[in-house]
Amino acid sequence: MSSAVASVAYLPIFIDVRDARCVVVGGGPIAARKVRLLRKAGAQVHVVAPDLCDELAEALRDGAIRQVARGFQSHDLDDCRLAIAATDDMSTNQQVAKLAKARNLPVNVVDAPGLCSFIMPSIIDRSPVQLAISTGGASPVLARLLRARLESFIPAAYGNLARLLEKYREPAKRHIADAGRRRDFWERLLQGPIAEMVLAGREDEADAALRDALNAGQTELPRGDVSLVGAGPGDPDLLTFRALRLMQQADVVVYDRLVSAQILELVRRDAELIYAGKARSEHALAQESINELLVRLASDGNRVVRLKGGDPFIFGRGGEEISTLLEHGVPFQVVPGITAASGCATYAGIPLTHRDYSQACIFVTGHLKDGTVALNFAMLAQPNQTVVVYMGLHGVDIVCRELIAHGRAADTPVALVEQGTTAAQRVLIATLQSLPGVVKQSNVKAPTLIIIGEVVQLHERLGWYRPGSDVQAADLPWGSGAACATSQND
């Protein structure tokens, strides 16, 4: 009885070259890239080339490599662990390959797979974790693109996690004799709070938690934890790598009204989604109920992502939520997001600070309480600063009136950004005096952000993101005299 086995062009292996003599023939930039990899692996690198590029010359001065300053000769391969040919002379490269193969030495010839006995893969380095990606020489560019895609899912801290696991490998064997139970223990650990502590940079806490768990014989590790994740202002491409990774590992996602449908599409398919959005005078869940919900979900063993528009710590009430988690001993982490001020201003082409216009930037909330906006208008009315108003749509009349009353010029430029960073973004440009009227005429709907200050004048020149066309909205005292409303629907 026979079975078919799919053939591959190369056997994937990792070679130990620490303190071994490795020869690179060639002294140019391509050779330098190969030398860099060999040095990182601890090899004793000998470069055979009459001339060296700047990078290799610097390495030679630092004593990191040795140079044989002439053309290649056969005895250069004596006592060699492996050889790499990286010259621009094909006959030399062919000679290196032929002689190396005659000695049964691994040899790589750059851009010539047919001459190689081994090839250099694209590498994701999270030492001691290494991932090698190869197309068998068919398309190095494709291998690099695959590496770039995988890089976003494999945090740099995975190396620290691997070192922690190595440290406790033998202690775990002593505490958990059964191999099957030990495997389950490691699998739960890698999907639970201890691993997340490492990935969040809290190695000491993770070390102590793992040590205590083993010493106490707690082989059933708790899994529940909460991640407060900033989803950014709307464009899914503005998510951080960590945010995306946690979203795709979550058991439950509790999300806000400002989290876009496109971002929710990136959540793990079988995760439970719980809406906890808030609109003016309309809350799906009260804040206290959200706090209690996060505690309950994590206590039930779920990996919970609390997904918030913008940044959790900028008008996101993240501090209140983690205070409750702390009171109940629930493991958590906070993942910053691009806040609406930064994202919307950038997509509107409005720098929040500028040497000529603004030397300070202030974030405030215009959320109404009892029909008033409780802000320090005297401070906000100071010149040479940018004021960004979150949740200011329903209080726009009060904000504009009070700033003018406290000394800010009535013709101060103002931008209102609606659905910023998305394909439906609209930017209304007006003044403190004219903005309330523009809002009423333009059927503006939340989410919006208001930017006040002279930097708004730069929108006309720097507004690089224009999903629609410009239309006149009001006469302005600067520039061309026309306010623009940029919208996909105009």
C-alpha cells in the first residue's frame, strides 16, 4: 500500500552557525544584507571582495567581519560552514557554487535559484521565535509581501513570551507530570491573561503569575480578561496592530455607537457582539451597567474586547471602566487608538498646531448637561491656540456665542468634520459667527468634531482627502472667500 507525498523544492531547516566560519563572496549592498543576517545568527563572517560598500566597510572597522581583499579563490572555502555568492559577476558566482557543492557545503547564490543548495527565506524575527517564508525561489517579492502581512499579526513581544515559556518548561514538567495535561496548560496560558501581560510589556507580572500558579498547583489557569481597545475615528486602516490582533482573538466584543461597521467586520466571526452605544439622551446601556457587564463576562472566562471609537482615555470613559475592573481583580489592558481630533483633523488637512498660527491645542467636550455647556470659555478664547470640541453639535450655538463673548474674534475660522476619515466625510468651513447657521442649513448629523482656530485656514490648501466635491457654504474673510463643504454625497 503506497501513499502519495507532495514534493517540495527545499527542505525547511534552521542551521546553527554560531561561531562558525561563513564566507560571503562580494562586497556590495546585496552582500551586505546577507552579512547582516549571518552576523545576527552569530557567525564569523569572512567577506571575499577587493572593495567593500559603506556598510561592510563600517562593519570591518568595528571588527564585526573579516575581509579577504581580493577575488575569490578555491581555498577561501576551507573550514567553512556555508557560503554565499553575491557578486555581479555570474562566472564568479557559478565558480563558488560549483566548488561549494563539490565539498558538500551549503551554498546560496543571490538571484540564481538554480545554483543554490539552500535559499534565504523572508524572515519574521521575534527571537528566539523565527518564521521563515519561502516561495522556493519562484517569487522573492511575494515572500516579502507575505512577510509584511504576517508581521502585523505577530507582536514583537512574542520573543519575550517564548523566553518566559523556556524558563518555566522544566518547572512545568515537575509540577504537571502528565504530558497531555501539560500541553493543555500551555495552550490555556498562551490564550489567557498571562500571555497578554507579556505582550503588553508587563513581563515581571507575567513571570510572578506563572510562578505562583505552578507553585500553587493551579494547572487550571483562568482565561477571562478585558482589553479596552481604541478603534480610531472610523477608517479601519487606522487600527493598531494590537487592536486588530485582540479583536480577532476575542470571545465577546462590547462596542460603542461610534465604531464603524467596517471595523466590526474585522472582529472574529464567531465572537459575540454586544452593543453598548450612547447617543444624546439615548443609552443602550448605562455606564454602570457596562462596567458590571465587563466584570461578569471576564469572570465567566471570556476574553473581552471593549471596543471604543477614538481613544479609550480621551472622552471615552475608559478610566471609569478600568477602575471597576481593578476593584474586582479582573486582568485588563488598554490599547490606545487614534483619537478623533488627530484623525479627523489630519483627513481634513488641518494641522492642529502650526508655527505661524497655533502654539497650543486644547481638547474639550461640548456635551450638554442640563442645557448648558460648562467650559472655561475665558481660557478657550485665548489667541494662538486650537480648540477641538468633541460632541459639540447640539451645543454649537452656545460654544460659538460664548467664545465671541469672551473675546475670540467673530471671524475666527472654524471647521466642522462630519464622519471624519470615512468615505462619507464632510468638512464644513465657516467662522464662529456663521457656524450655527451653516449647521442648520447643512443637515449635519453626528458624529462630528469642531475645530476652532486660525489653522483651519490651511484646509483649502492642505485638504488632501477629498472623497467628493467642494461647494460654497459661506463667505469667509480669508483666502478665496468661499467656505467648502467636502462630501461624498454632494
